[in-house]
Amino acid sequence: MTTVVATVLLLVLTAYVVFGGADFGAGLWDLTAGDADKGARPRAVVEHGIGPVWEANHVWLIFVFVIAWTAFPEAYASITLTLFVPLTLAALGIVLRGAGFAFRKVVVQTRYRRWFGAAFAASSVLVPYCLGAVAGGIASGRVPAGGRAGDPVDSWINPTSVVVGVLGVALVAWLAAVYLVWVARRVGDAEMVQYFRRRALVSGLLVAALLVVAAVVLSSDATYVFDGLTSRAAPLAVVGVLGLGGALTLLTLDALRGVRLLGVVTVAALVLAGGVAMWPYLLPTSLEVSAAAAPDGTLTTVLVAAAVAVVIVVPGFVLLYVLDQRDLLEEEGVADVADPV
Amino acid sequence: MEVPTLVALAVDPVPWARAQMAFTLACHIILVPLGVSWTFLTLVANYRALRHDDPDALLLAQRWSKYMAVTFAVGAVTGTVLSFEFGLLWPRFMGRWGEAFGVPFAFEGIFFFTEAIFIAIYIFGWRRLRPWTHFWTGVPIVLAGLLGSVSVVAANAWMNAPSGFTLDAQGNVVEVDPVQVIFNDAMPLQAAHMVVAAYVVGGFLIASVYATGMLRGRRDRYHRLGFTIAFTVAAVMTPVQMGVGDALARWVYDEQPTKFAAIELVPKTSSAVPETLLGHLDSDGQVQGGLPIPGLASWLSDPSTGRSTVVQGLDAVPADTRPTTSQVNTVHLAWDVMVGLGTALFLLALWYAAGWAFRRRMPQGRTFLALAAAAGPLAVVTLEAGWIVTEVGRQPWIVYQRMRVEDAATTNSGVVITFIVVCLLYLLGAVALVLVLRAMSRRFRRGGGFTDDDAPYGPSAPAEQREEASVP
Ligand code: HDD
Ligand code: HEM
Ligand code: HEM
């Protein structure tokens, strides 16, 4: 049962990276879109792409937390005690991002829009970096077991954390660019298709380069996970790399049809590979998943909740996506009578 | 490796962790009633619009859904901060009790997910979905809001009445009974009290906006309707809330006698205990000042034995297992505020009911409208006071009689900094939220300039059109 719960945790985490990650990446493109005039069109595509699903995407992270603290409380305590700083920064980034995003749309004046926009965009970089650094700290065995605090600095400022943090930013940026190509195609804006295609190519190449760097760093700094990636998790890692290569090829050829799917497959495969590489540890190499788990009653509850979530949430989520993608969720919903006709 | 800056800040993290938790929760809880009850009010207006073909009601429903989008997004963000904080501020609490305390949150997550999905569909579906279909997409939001807040409060109630787990010799949780955890003794009444509070606060808060508008001379049907829908719901819920609160107080009398002693300001176990209005304990633990109503506290605690009901005093337990004198004073004051304002709100609701009963319309006078305009913020104060009674009254326990607060807190002294940063951020956020909501309402009123999409999520306008819109 422990294994099942750990798998669920990994899958939810993957969902967060795939769905929520693209939102963060979109914020990064928003940041680099240039001044109000030049950036208006890319920003319009970004906002269109994030769309009504933003709120829902966000809840995946909460599920990650809830499963972690309920099913693996002791490991959770170790992680939050040790990685206090990056987690706090990520939380603050989420506040800034959410508030900036929520308010920017409502504020008409460009001056204020710019402030809120800046908050939204800057924190879109901060959050994936910090969460990547947290993952790096855990993967490289810098979080001790037993609900104890590890080193408050080295646990997140270390080679693995830095490289995984940067990789995290690059990966979500790439995923978002790939996704935005598709959005731009959907709204029929050929110029923006090319705009984001170029960005997808550049960021994709950057991801490829960072994967090489990460492999080198991990081979000396996070040996357990590196060994896992080259054995247990090798098939997944290969899928990830092939997906990236395939997507880059299609982007180069301007054959944009399957790119979005390949993007999702790549990112999901890489996250899953990281998780599988850690197996059977939750905190390599001090705490095994089985030793970390909560009593059976709790694990059963988590699984029941997960099953209920599949039954209730997944259809709702699909409905939301379908409605959104068929453009059935129009603009702000309805025009106001106060609007000029 | 030790960090110089952290050494320089070698302060006790516990008070800061508490302060930060209390501050962020106190902010979040203001948005909660809107999340829980506003959708219901919107659906009432929506229903009226569809049933009676009422354009004013339709306009209300549509505008409310746009405001809701903003407050819900802010509620989600402040809520996410809370979930970070459980780990960041109380890691030892989560490490030790997470397997039990975490259980209700597993379900809460589902409800919030449902809520987030349907709120997006409802807000964005106005034009394209068929009217009744669209109405029905609002119903899951109401249910999910209700059940979501029940789940969160179940977790808080578990801290008041921990149950549903087995400990081994070292005190580690070895078995968990999830049903017992969720449906702990404190849960039914506490959850009911919170849900009703959400309707009371949400109703009064929204009504107060329209009352203000009417005071400023905007007495058209649109404003009257907005006021009536919101105020009626709040007015109906207020007496219910007093009933549930009364039952809850008796539960506290039975199960948390120390908290009850703090509430009623009872230093020594005795019978014929007076209900002391205001007043405080001095440094010797004696009651000073205030207006004692003889025997009332005893009588209320158990009417069947009347004034001879014995109320356990603070002195019944050792000093280190009960709230300090200043905490007792906080609890007592908060209690007076909650019950006092709750009673005042009830009287206002009676006035309103009398208006309908005798004149077939709501009271129109300026005094009534001024009081109604004040009722929203006062209801928020009532809600906050209630939580202070619950939380501070439980001190020094985080898990009642199982774990003390200082054993639960983080050991990171950096909390001082995060506390300050969080306060500043929230302050900015609050200012921004108020300005944004006001700007929206001005624009609705001015009847122009509402060219841009107002909800916080994506627009679906073609890029060219949006470009013009965003470059004024
Ligand atoms: C508009 C809000 C509101 C109103 C009018 C009242 N309350 Fe309340 N009260 C709350 C909002 C609230 C709350 C904020 O929702 C609390 C905090 C925790 C909880 O479950 O409910 C609460 C807590 C709370 C507690 C503490 C429970 C505990 O520690 O476990 C008691 C004993 C009462 N209330 C009793 C009353 C009584 C006798 C009222 C009659 C006037 C009353 N409340 C009106
Ligand atoms: C329906 C009304 C409410 C809304 C819209 C709301 C909003 C949110 C959201 C979006 C979250 C983020 C976590 C998640 O999505 O699961 C959250 C978490 C939280 N909320 Fe609220 N909330 C509501 C009710 C309440 C109530 C009634 C309380 C307390 C009395 C409360 C206290 C908390 C706490 C402690 C958390 C953090 C726990 C967690 O991460 O699951 N919330 N809230
Ligand atoms: C939203 C309403 C709430 C308010 C206004 C509130 C208020 C407070 C206050 C004032 C304290 C500090 C007590 C002290 O320092 O003496 C506190 C502590 C705490 N509260 Fe609450 N609380 C609320 C709801 C909750 C909920 C729903 C939970 C959990 C589910 C919770 C969990 C805690 C924890 C873990 C602490 C720290 C330990 C303690 O000091 O008791 N609170 N809260």
C-alpha cells in the first residue's frame, strides 16, 4: 500500500509540473515580452493560454503537500525544517504571482498593470527555481531523516539544487512556449505562432544543454539518483530525452501538430524518471518509503480520497478543459450592460 | 556550516510562528465567508432572474460572479500560504500528528478542486452555456464550499478534541481511524457554527455595500434587490447561529473546562458564577471591573441545575497547563465581543423582520441603513473574535492535552523575517484588493470604460482586439 501511495504522490507531482509548470513558464514569457506596446500581443496569447484553468492547476500543489504530510509526516517535517528558506521563498512567490495575476486583469491603467504584471512575471521564475532547488536538496541526500533539520544553507545552495533549479525554470519555460505555439495557432495568429516557435526552439536547446550539465553534476553530487537514472529509471529518462529531441525536430521543421503532446510526454517522463530513480528511498539514502509511511488507516484514507478525486475531479477538470478549448468560456463570461455598446 | 545571519537573529521562533499563523489565518478567514456564501447569494439572484425574467437580478448575479472571481483567487492564494505554513511553522506538529491531523485535508483538497473547476465554468459560462445549464454549474460550488470549510474546521476541531489514533509506548501514532479523526467530538458543532457564520458574515458584508449605496441616494430597485437578497440570508442565519453557539458553549463547558473558565472569567471553582461583562483578571488572578450578572454563567451552563451549577475555575489545573492571565483576558474580551456583536446583529435582524412583517417592506430610515452598512465589518469582527476564543482559549496546547505549542513550532529563527515580509505583502495585497474591487464597482456604475475583461482568468478575445484594449 505504501508503494501505491508513493506512486500517487509522484503522479500528482507530475500533474503539477505538467499543468502548473506551464503556467509558470507562461509568466516567464510574459516577463520577457518587452514593453507595453511590443509585448501586448504575446501577452494576449499568454493570458489566453493560462485561461480559466489557472486556479484549478494550482490545486495540484496542495495535493502534493496534503499527501506528503498525511502519508509521510516525518519526512515532511525533515524537509520543511531543512529547506525552510527556499520553501518560504516559493510561498511568497506564489502570493505575488496569484495576486499579480488576479489583479492585473482588472486594473485598466497601464501603469498599475505594469506593476502587477512585474510581480506576476518575476515570481513565475522564483517559484520553479525554488521548488527545483528543493527537489535537488532532497535528491542529493541533504535532508536527514527523523524529523530533524539538516544544513539550512547547503541543503539548497549546492550543485544539484542549483542545476535542478535552473533546469526547472528552463523546463517550464519550454513547456509553456510549446503550449503557446498551439494557443497562437488556435486563435489563428500566424505571427505569434512563429514568435513562440522560435522561443520554444531556443529554450528547448537550453533544456537539452542543461540536461547534459545536470547529468554531470548528479554523477558526482547525487550519486544514488544518478545510478537510478542510469538503471531503474533509464527507460523513462530515455523517453524524456527522445521526446525532447522529437519535439525540437518538429519545431525546426515547422511541423507543429504533435509538438504539444511531445512536450507533455517529455516533461512527465523526466519528472517520473527522477522519482523512480529515488526508489526505494523517500529521502535518499536515509529514509525508505516503507519506513516513512503513516499507519494503514491513514494510507487507506489517502487512497480513498485519491479515488474519489479521480471520480469527481477528473471529469470536472476534463469538462473545464474541453469547454475552454472549444472557446465556450468566453471572455469575462458576459458583457456588462454598463459596457459601451 | 553555521550561518552568521541566523546566529545574529537567535530569537525564540515560537511567538513569531504563532503570530504569523494567527495573522495569515485571520486574513484568510475574511475571504472564506465570501467563498462559502456568495455563490449561494448569486444563485438566488440567478434563479430569480431566470424564473421571473428579472433583469435587475440578472445583472446582480453577473456582477457578483465577477467580484467573486477576484475574491476567490485571493482566497486561494492565502489558503495556499497556509498549507505551506503548516510545514514551515509547525514541522514538529505535522511530523508527529500529520497522519491524523492531515486526514480531513485529503478531502478538503477534493472539495476545493471541485470548487475551483466549477467557479471557472460558472464565471466564464454566462454567454455560451444555456441559462439553466449555467445555473446548475453553480450548484456544485455551493456544495463544495460548504464541505470544504467543514473539512478544514474538522481538522481544527480535532486539535480541540483529538481522537481516532492509537499511540505506542514512545507516543508515536501507530494506528489511525480516519472516521473518528474527521468526526471527532468537537467537529459537528464547530463545523455547523463556522458554516452558519460564513452565511452570516457573507450576507451582512455584501448587504452593507448596498446599504452604503442606498445611504448615498442610490435607492433604485437594483440596489434594493442586492440588499434584500444578502441581508435576508444573513438575518435568517443569525438566530440559528446563536442557537448553535449556545450548544457549542455547553460543549466547551463539558469538554474543555479550562477554556470555559477563561471565557467566563472564573478564577476559582464555584457555583452561582456570575456572567461578567467586560472586566479582566489582575496579576493576582482576581476579577477586576466589569459588570457581573449574578449567577447567569452557572445558569447558562446547565439550566436544569440553574444557579447551583458548579463551574470549574482556572485554579483547577496547574498553571502551566492553562492559559496565562493575559491570554485569559484576551479570551474573555474576545468572547464578550463575539456574543455582544452577535446579539446586536440579531437585534438588527429583528428590526428588519419587523419591517417586513408590519409594513411589507424593508426599513427605509437612515438609521437602519447606517446600522446595516456597519453590520458587515462588525460581522467580520465577530468572526475573528470567535476564532480568538477557540485558539487562544486552548493554550498552551496545540493538540489539546497532547502537545504543547512550543514543542510543535519550527526551530528556524528566520521566522521573524518571514513574519515581517508576510505582513507587508498581505498589507499590500489587502490595499490592492480593496482598490481593485472599488475600481470595478465604479466602472460598473459609471456605465463606461468597462472595455477590458474583468475576471482574473483568461480572456478569449482575438489577439488584435485585446491589443487595443490593453493599450488605452
Ligand atoms: C458571525 C459570526 C459569529 C457569531 C454571530 C457568533 N459566533 Fe461563536 N464563533 C464564531 C463565529 C460567530 C466562529 C468564528 O466561527 C467560531 C470560531 C471557531 C468556530 O468553530 O466558530 C466561534 C466560536 C465559538 C465558541 C468557541 C468554540 C470552541 O472553542 O471550540 C463558542 C463557545 C461560541 N462561538 C459561542 C457563540 C455564542 C453563544 C454566540 C451567540 C451570540 C456566538 N458564538 C455568535
Ligand atoms: C469555501 C471556503 C473556503 C475557501 C474558498 C478557501 C480557500 C482556500 C484554498 C484555495 C486553500 C488552498 C488549499 C486548497 O486548495 O486545498 C485553502 C487552504 C486553507 N484554508 Fe481555506 N478556504 C475556505 C474555507 C476555510 C475555512 C472555513 C478555514 C478555517 C477556518 C480555512 C482555513 C484554511 C487552512 C488552514 C488552509 C490550509 C490547509 C490546506 O492546505 O489544505 N479555509 N483555503
Ligand atoms: C481563521 C480563523 C483562525 C484564527 C483567527 C486563528 C487564530 C489563531 C491565533 C490567535 C493563534 C495564536 C494563539 C496564541 O498565540 O495564543 C492561533 C494559533 C494556531 N492556530 Fe489558529 N486560528 C484560526 C483557525 C485555525 C485553523 C482552521 C487551524 C487549523 C486547522 C488553526 C491552527 C492553528 C495553529 C496550528 C496554531 C498555532 C498553535 C497555537 O498557538 O495554538 N487555526 N490561531
